[in-house]
Amino acid sequence: MKLRERLSACALSAAPFVLTFVFCSLILLLAGANPFAAFSQIISGAFENYRKIADVIVAMVPLLLCASGMLITFAAGLWNIGVEGQMIAGAIATTAVVRLLPLPAGWMLPLTVLAGMLGGAVWGLLAGLMRTYGKVNEIFGGLGLNYIATALTNYLIFGPWKPADGATMSGTDPFPANAWMPVIGDTRASLPPIIMAVLAVLCVYLLLRNTRWGLRLKAIGMNRLAAERMGINTKANMLLAFAACGALAGLAGSLQATAVYYRLIPSISGGYGYLAQLIVLLSLLRAEWVPFIVFFFAVIHVGSPRLELRLQLDSSLGGILQGTIVLFFLLMRGIREVVKRRQERING
Amino acid sequence: MHIELQNIHKSFGTVHANAGISLEIREGTIQGLLGENGAGKTTLAKILSGYQRMDSGNILIDHKPVSFGSPAEAIRAGIGMLHQDALDIPALDVLDNFMLGSDTSLFLSPRQAKLKLLDLCQRFGFALDPNTSVNKLTVGERQQLEIVRLLALGVRVMILDEPTTGISSPQKVLLFRTLHRLASEGISIIFVSHKLDEIEQLCSEVTVLRQGTVAGSVQSPFSTSELVMLMFGQQFSVSPRPGITLGEPLLELDDAAVSSYRLNVAHMNLSVRAGEVIGLAGLEGSGQQMLMRACAGITPLAHGKISIHNHDLTNRPYQEFLQLGVSFVPAARLEEGLLPGMTLKEHFALLNGSEFVINWRQAEEIAQRQISEYNVVGTPDTLVQSLSGGNQQRALLAMLRPELRLLILEHPTRGLDIGSSRWIWEHLLKRREQGTAILFTSTDLDELVEYSDRIVVFSSGIMSAPVDARQVSSESLGYMIGGKST
Amino acid sequence: MAESLVVQTLASVVAASSPLVFAGIGETISEKVGVTNLSLDGSIMLAAMTGFALASLSGSVWVGIVGAMVVGALIALIIAVSNISLRQDQVAVGFVLTLLCADLSSFIGKPFVRIPGPSMAHMPIPGLVQIPILGPIFFNHDMLVYLSYVAIALTSILFKHTQPGLKLRAVGERPEAAFARGINVNRCRYLYTMLGGALVGLAGATYSLSVKLGWSYRHTAGFGWIALAIVIFGGWNPLRVAFGAYLFGALGSLASILQPSFPNVPTQVFQAAPFALMILTLLLVNAEFIERLPLYMPKFGNALQRILQGKPPAGLGKRFESD
Amino acid sequence: MFKNRAAIVLALLLVGAVVLTGCKTSQSTEALKFGVVLVGPYNDHGWSQAHYEGAQYAETKVSGASMIYLDKLNSSDRQGTTLEQVVEDMVAQGAKIIFTTSDDFQADTDTVAAKYPDIKFVMVSGDHAKTGVAPSNVTNVMGKMEYMKAVAGCAAALKTESKSIAYLGPLINSETRRLASSAYLGARDCYEQYRGGDPNELKFTVNWIGFWFNIPGVTLDPTQVSNDLFNQGADVILSGIDTTEAIVVAGQRADKGEKVWAIPYDYVGACDLKPEICLGTPYFNWGPTYVKYLEAYKNGSFKQDFVWNDPDWKNINDRDTSAVGYAMGDGLSDADKKNLEDYISKLASGEIKLFTGPINLQDGTVYVADGQVATDDQIWNLPQLLEGMQGASQ
């Protein structure tokens, strides 16, 4: 009996992956493609050689930072959809430091990191202020701010920070060498961002598990009114959560500028903010699961452009894979609960 | 209509709410259903009205078996129910509420419905304006609306669950008159209550429930002691009021006013001394909640002054009130008091200590200690929403700081059985002996009279001068609440 | 000249806003019954793609329109199932679907990108179109635009004057009370969420067959979010929601008309305008002072408050389980 | 038993699939693989499709040549993918020469080319080979679309009744300024010559959307902008963007009975979307260019250069020789066509020289003095729109 139950539980947790596989295969067949070829292309696109694996790690950095930031806001019951904009704000602040402050080499990178975090935090605070004092749902506030941040980048790139030989969507002129994060060997990965990302996840894990602030945020997330009655300053704590999440997202944006693109480009946030949202949903707000899911998503993210290059398939299949997994995961979780309740009723 | 219930069973998880209840209701009678909280009265009423499904048992109407899958089917069979908290839609107006579900045609016919509504209102002496929004009505008026609505649907059996909670004495008189009249017209009434005097006043027969079973059925006239015996299986003696010496003045309200867009309460003057218990009487929404929230520092004053322990706290933040030893225990425990989804341990960790990193072992110890001291049925890892109402209230009290100057409680015993209520009050009275002043509201007039030193009555936003609780009876209090002086 | 500019512009605004009207009304119905369909941005995109693809393959715009409505209804069904029956957070599911449907539309829609295809036939309403000013603004369009007027009127009547509409509102406001009055709450929610979804799908078809003809990669991105904001701006009232949709259309036109007149203003300002506007309107309708209007202005405060403020249905997002 | 067999078949299929896809990458040595990186969708009916079909043409003309392409490489469509990654992948697949086909790729092409000195890069529409910034394995190429834009402007002037012509511009840079200005100059010339009107009464409005194609929330919506341009009284709209919104909107309005016309851009088949209101398409014919560079690579003559290809004036629509062309549209009457042919022949013979002075910039400064002709450099680096044009220059 026990074994059977455990097996069925196992089947239920594998179900989202199986269903996703089936669903995407059907779509691929519909598009006239060989599903196995497609999936193997994604895998080989991510693992072909050590440089590709390094690319996966490069994609993991912003995802880890954004997801860990979002764990903070989610704990407080806030749906911070503005992570994209906060990344952009971080990148803008970083670029401002690089362009406007003539700093010696040793100072430059640490300052860009701080500026990025500050920029992101400010942008996060804006969404927070709209939520706490303007009663604008953070989904709409954040989304609007994302678009405004994008417009701001475009304005800077096509206006004051225009490259010497004419503005294009490819961004500003590259940063001077002292604002480039050092890379590992001939890969595109860079060590300091990786360390920062790992630290961020670790800190958020400990923060939510063992600190009073983390507990307070959870209290606000569970029941804001009761938390307020208990004497917790909910507005201040929510703002702080927005700022903290913004700072981590801003750091992600800053690192995209100094370690990936080496300049400010439009949409520097690269959709990582939205992707991180899916990751956090899949993690059930548990920090310990985040790195694994991030790895999985990064593999798809890095591997899927292959579909286009090798199979002439639209690489949005990667997004379909990521989305379907989360959708089926949520649905299966619901089914599991329904089954459990029904059993309890029969047994009870 | 003649109704017979046979061997009704209903369980919620491990709780056996109805454990084989059989009952008979004759046409045109007022049948009482008496029992303390948790005895299974409401569950039975909901089963009979189709709101909940029974696990097993039979319902016979005029000796024919029926089964209801939904309230719609029950209403079609002629059975309607007035829920304790009137199940209407506050955002809609009276007429919409009246029409909702009563008409089968596609388009509404408001003119006809309005005539019908006004006609019914006139018959029973109700004064309902069809075009006001329901959230502007008093509890009594909402009840009246439900009664006429059910009558318009052609209901022959009407179940009323604790209908006198929160209504004024005149409204109660009107309600009882209406019920008598309905019974005389052949409508069967099932009157669910835990209040002995109402049952005695109204019913021709009463069935007493205890722990999900029928403890006994009694015909009118009733003997109070017999009913109490059936209800609790034991007799209670009224504990004598302990003599208490009042301390120095603690809370001073000086011509305070609070306003919301619904109600303005002005000219509140009150001086409370340490160790004093003040009861706040009044219908829901008459202003007593606003006074409490102002004293707790939740709502700012629009005018006037408030000081606690000689500190002027007028329009100071809530945190300062907390620091000065003011605590507020709301009635909506899971909405405003506790954090559903968190364990007891996490609650205690949240409220005790200030260091950044939490010492979980210490939190566990505190939780364990408080749980056993307050007789909470649960462990430090129990999620608060899985506690019963009484245990949630105990947990809330256990979370209060040991030294408090002013304790403000909204309906401290609402929804609790007599045993739990007595335990809560024993604990509260212990606190007053240590010099804590207590401010509380209740809809139970007896509770107000029994435990208060002084009582303040609110009526439509006007606050009376405090009266000595020893000089009022629950009857006279009822009339004061209704806006009449005795 | 100036008059024809205004009339022509307003006529374009009416036509260009019709998908926002459909989407806004659809979402209003869905939220009014208590279910938030957050997937609008993705739903509209997938429906627009499906609508155009089916219309191209079959040669009939109506096949496309029905197909798009089915797609919208099915997406709404997923949200309804996961929220009502499987107790999952509707915002989470809606958000996932937003991203997923957008990607699906790109992947499946690839063969249909920027190919010529069928579109709604222009169909001035004889007689009405002759009315000066109003005629050319409102009655010189195609069938879908007229359908958007019908949708506004029918929904408004549904809410105000019919028994099903009253039930719908009751379910959204207080499901347990609706249940006590004999309404099958969850069936009602399924039904209207899907109806709302079908209208959202119709919005997609309106883009690809009437407003932004054809299909291209991420053809309608961004409009879904605006539609969601319009529902809040419109206070869950179909007439106000429609007004909001037209207002947004008009302001969008204003941005592009004004651009040449202000050569010194960076174009990015105009490009971000709809979203900045979205935030501003939400700040306005949620502003604290509206709550206090009756206090400030005893005479007109209440009326003004009713115009500016809309309360979300009290049962929005609240699950209901009998038993 | 049956289950087992199914599992074996499944496993075989999987292995087969992997082997097959693996095999595809290693082909005979004779082949010449080339990469094409597109900024928009390969089927955009515009700029990117013109490149895609040019590359397909080259596949048929150059023996052994086969293309690998990646489209939609821009920071909002393919977020997080960089040109470097794409080039790396193309090189891994054996690409020897890579065409990067947007001014957006200019800076990145330089960086990547430095990393892959053995690979040749053809950077379309840039000028770093001229300015000396680019590494030696990068060459620049562009077609002199200015002439065809002038023809397009001419067609618009022949047709307009409201005397108001609109130009749906992408983003503002020297390339887009000179193209819009060429159209303006062509329109003035023809209005005066063939319709006998005063060119100063022509209204020429430029509205910029912000990028080469629509990106929601980033650019203005070209559908809306096109509609607004018509609403403001224009009856001919010239598209300067990569995609087809202008002709789609014009077609829609024509269906309503309005007398409006459109001139799409970039792709020879762009008129298909609504032939009867199309006044023609100035288009790029990349096939010969691709063939030229592939052949050059094969015989080892590939070298760095900055090439700005003229049309083949003998026949601008010769798909084997001309870099740019003008496809006549069905919206032109026979008389219009004759006038247009005449104008083209005058451009071909040099009788009409675009950018002949006096030409003033929008702010009134003299750019080309009376009687002088602008140099290629002057045209390439046009700093503002011209005097008389309405719209933002910066």
C-alpha cells in the first residue's frame, strides 16, 4: 500500500515533465519537425563544449539574482513583475558611472556594482511607493515601469549617450577596458558575477529562514492586516522588500552591462525578469530549489537558438517548454491536492 | 408542512458535527433548536436548507423522502434559511437582492418586484427602501429583507440561525411578532439559538442538541434549569463579582471625534482607570468599533485628544501605543489577529525578541510554555488556521505581552462555547487584578452586564455617558441600544 | 480641413479601439464573476494568430473569428479549471499563460507571417453613415467594429436588466450568498469566464482581421496589459470600460499626431506614453482623496465619487466550495 | 513482449535522431557554407526577406554554397543572444563567410571579427571599413537606395492629389535621413517637371516610429502612425521601415473608398500585399552582391573594402546585376509609368543629379551651395533632414 502510494506520488511529480514533453512533441510534429532532433539540438546547444557550458552559467547569473530577489518580494506577498525594469535601471546607473566618473581601474568595477544595486533599488522603490501609497497593484505599476525604463534606455542610447558613429539599437559605445569584468579563459563567463549570484541565493535562503526580517516579510505576505496589528510596520517592510529585490535585479542588470555586453543596450534585461518569475513559481518559493530550476531553464535558454540555426524551427520553442512545464506543474499540484482531499474524505 | 429528520450524520474531517440526529417539526409551530456553540445546530440547519450535504440519514417532507443537493432545491421544496450572518450581497441594492434568484425570466421586472416587496414589508411593518444599498442597512433590516425574500419565494418552512445577534430590542420585538404571525399562517419556524430566554419566550417546543446528538426534546412551558441541564449536562453557578480597587486614571479621551465616510462619531469623553472594565454596547456599526480603534491607535482622531498613562498620544503612530502597553484583540481572528499559514512557534518568534537572527530553539520554548499555560490544544508546529475558534482566541491571549496597561477586545467570546467563554473571562479578570484596564464590545447583553464595571452605549454614532453596570439590566440595556431610554 | 482631420482621426480611433473594447468587456465579465484572467496579453496574441491563420486557410474571415473565440475561451477554461477546481493561484496561472501563449503564437504562426490574407469587408451602414460627423465616425467601418458596439450594449444590459446578469454579479460579489440563493456558483464562473475569454479571443481576431491586418511576430504585444488596466480604470462597468478603451486609442493617436509638432521632444517620450498613462490613470482612480470626496463636497461628492471610483467585485479571486 | 519491442523501437528512434542530426553538420569539403544574420524575421516582406532571398539566389548561382541563417537577432526579440554566440555557432557548423545585415551589428561585427581572423565578414550598411575601425577581415557593402527612393518620391509626387506626402520613418540616423531626403528631392523634381506645380506647395511629413520595425512599448505602432498620417491629409505614404504596415493600412483605407496609395520598401514582392494601390517598391537586390563575395572567397580575392553599389543603369531591375531596383506598382497609370521611366532614364544618364545645390538643411544652413553637387561622403553623412521637410531630424 505504502509503496503504491509512493509510486503514484512519484508518477504525479514526473507528470509535468512527461506532459510537457508530449505537448511540445505534438507541436513540433504539427510544425513538421522531428521532436527528438529538436530536443537533442537544445541539449547539444547547451553542452556541446565547455564554452557552451560557460554560456549556460552566464545565463544563470541574472536568473539567480532576479529569482532570489523575487523570493523576497514573494515572501511579502508581492508580485514584483517590475524586475525587468529594475534590471534596466541597474544597467543605466552602471553605465552612468562608467561614462560620467573618471575612476581609476581598481575603483571602477566595485562602484559599478554599487551603482547598479542602487539604481535597481530606486526603481523597485518606485513600484513599492505606488503600491503602498498609491494603491496601484504592483503588477500594473511594475509593468508600466518596465516600459518606462525601456524608453529611458532608448532615449539615452539615441540621445545623450549616442555612439560616435550614429545611434543604433546595438547600444552605446563599448565601455573602457577598466569597466569590463574579467573573463575565465576564452569563455564568456566571469568569476565575480558567479560568486555574487551564488552569495545572493545563499543570503536570501538564510534571510527567509532564520532572520526576523524574513519572518516579518512572511507575516506580511500571509496576512498584512494581522501583521500590522502585531506592530510590524508593513509599509516600510514592503518598501524594503521592493528595494532589496530591486537591488538584486539592479545588480543583475549591472552585470549584464559589465560582464556580458560591455555596454548599455536596449532591453538589456533580456526577458530574464519574466523568466525568473516562472522559476520562482516552480520553486514554490523555496530558495533551495532555485539553483536547480535556474540551471534547467538556462540550458533551454542557451540551447534553443540552435533550433533556428540547425532545424529552421522558431526558437520560441524554448519559451514554450519553460511555460508548459510551469503550467503543468501548477495543474498537477492542484490535481494532487484534489486527489488527497478526496482520499481524506473517504478515509475520514 | 410536516418535516421529519431521521438519523442525520455529518462529519468535517475528524469532527462528527451531527451524529445521528432525529427530529420532527409540525406544521405551523415554532420549533426551538437549542445548544451551546459547536453542538451541531448550524450544521443541521444548513443540511435541512440544502446548503450542506449530509453524509447519511433521511429527510421526509409530508412523509415523503427528499434529498437536497443545493439551496435551490430546498427552496423549491419550500424550505428557506436565514443565516446567522445574513447571506446577502452588500454591494447590490435592496431590490436587486430581493429579485436575485426569484425570477426565472430572462429580463428583470423591477417594477413588479418592487410592488411585491413593498406589499410584504407593509404586511409585517418593515420599513425597507428598495433603492438603498444593502451595506447601509442594519443587521435587523438585512434580516427583514431576507424574511420577505424567502416569503416571496413561497417558503413554508423558515429556519433562523441565531437571528437576535446584533439586532436592537425593538427590532427583536418586531421579529418575534412576525414569527408568531407566520406560524399562525401555517409556516413552520425553526429557531436556532443558544439563548435560553429567547427560546422560552418564543417556542412551543424545543430540541436541545449536545455534541452532535439530541439531548432531549421539551414542550412549552419550559423549566430553565432543565434546559441548562440538557444543554451542558451540568449546572453553572454565577461567580460573584470580585471587589477591586481601581488605580490611577489611565486612558483619557477628551472630546474625541473619529470620522469615516460612513459614520462620524464625535464628542467622545471617557476616563478609564487602571483595573477598570468598560463594556461598549451598541449595534454593529454604531461607533463603538471606531472608539476602540481610536484608543488602540489604529484610526487617527479627527478632533480632540487621547492620552494614555499621561502621555498625549493624539495622532501618534500605532507603534507608540504598543510601546505604552496598549493591545488590541480583534474579533476577526483569522483576518486581523493571526497569520494563517504560520505555525504557533512562528507567531511567538515574531512577537518576542528583537535580534536579527532568530533563535528558533528559544522560540520553541516560549511557544511550548505559553501553549501549556493557556491550555491551547496544539503544538508549536500547529498551523493557526487548524485550531478551533476557542483555541485561536486562547492563542491570541497567550501572545499578549505579560504587562499591559490597556487591553482592548472586540467580541472576546464571539463564537465560543460557554466553557471557553468562562475560561477567557477568568483570564481577563486575572489581568485586571494586575491593573490592566479592559475595554470590550459584545453583542451579548448579559456578558456586558456581568463583567463590566461601567457600560457605554453607542447608538448611531452617539456615545452615551458611562453608566454603572450594577444599575442596569440586560433589558434596559437593550432599549438604550435601540435608542430608547427606559 | 481641420474638421475632416478630427473626424477622420476619431473614426480611426473608434476602429483601432474596437479590439480593446472586446478585450476590456471580456475581462470585465470574467472579473465581475470573480475570476481574473491575467493572460490577456498572450491570449489576444494567440487568438489573433489563430484567427488569421484559419481565415487564410479557409478563405473565410468568420471561420477565423470563431476559431479565435474558441482559443480565447479555451485559455479561459484553463484558468477556470486551475482556479476553481484545482485551487491554484489565478494570477500565477494567468501569468504563465501570458508568456506561454505568446511563444506559442510565434512558433505556430511562423508560416503566416506577413502574408496577404482575408480581412473584414468594409461595410458602411446605409443611412446612418450619412449622419453628419457621427456617421463617418461610427458607421463607416466593418462588421467587427459594429459588433464591438453590440458587445458594449449587450453586456451593459446583461448586467443591469437581466436575471443571469444579476446572478453573475452576485457570484462575483459574494459567492456563498449566491449559492444560498440557489445559484450554481462554480458553473456560473466557468460559463462567464469562458464567455469573457471568447470575447478576448474576438479581440485577437479583430486585430488580425480588421485593425492590424495579418500576422507578424508578436503582432499585438502590450495591448493585453492595457486592456487589463482599462478594466480597473473603467471600474468594472462596461460603459466606462468602453470609454476607457476609446480614450486610450485617442491618446495614442494624439502622441503620433503631435510628434512632428514637437521635433525637440525625444520620440521615446511618445513611445512610452501609453504605459505611463496607464500608471497615471490607476494612480488617479485609486487615489485616497476620491474616498474622501463626499466629505469635501457634501453636494456632488457622492456623484463624483461614483464616476471616478470603481470598487472591484468583493469576491474577485475568492474561491468558493460548497461543503 | 510487445512492450519491450516498443521500447527498443523508441530507443532506436532516439539514437537515430541524434546520429542524423549529428551527421548533418559534417559534409563534403567542397561545400562553401556561409552565414547570414538577419535583424528581423526572415519572412518580413521587407529588409530581412530581401537578404534571405538574396542568399538563396547565391546558393543557386555559386556551386557548393549553402546558407545557415539566424533571424530576429535583436535585443528585444532574441533576448540574451549575442552576435558572438551566433557567429560561434555558425563557425562551428563550418561557415567561412558571414553576412551581418544590419547597422545594429556594426560594433559587434568588429569585435567578433577580431576573434575569428580566419572568417570573412560582410557587414551590410556600415562604414567601419571606410573609417578604418574594422579589422581587416571585415568589408562593408550597401546599395545606393537613394536613387530608388528618389524614384519612389517621384511616383508619389505624380500621384498625390492632396499635395501631401508622408514618410513612415524608422529610427533617426544618417542613413534614414538621407533616404527620406532623397525621396523628398525626387518628389520635388517630378512635381515640378511632370505636373508643372510649384514644389514648395508639396507637403512632405516624416514620422519616426523609433526602430526598423515595431517593438511594442519600445516603438510607436506603425499601423497607428500610418493611419494618423493619412488622417492628417496625406494620400501617399512611403515606407522607410523594414516591415509592411504602410501598404497594409493604405489597402485597408482604399477598401473603404479612400483614394490613397502606398510605396513599400526593401523587398521586391512587397506590393503583393495590395497591388492595386501600390505605386511601386524601391527594393534591394542582394543576390549579385552575395554571389560576388562568395566567388571572391572561393578564388581568394576577398579583401577589405567599402562598397556602395550603384544600380545597373542599363536595367535597374536586372536581378543578376543591379544592386537596387524599382518594381513598378499597379497603382500607376500608364502615363505615370512613362513619366517615371523618363525620370529613371534621366537619373541614369546623369542629366538629373540628386543632391544638386542649393540644398539647405532643416535649420536653414547651406549644405550644398548653388550649382554644386554633393559628394558621396556628404550624402552618406547627411546630418539633418532638408529644408522644407517636416519632422524631427535628431
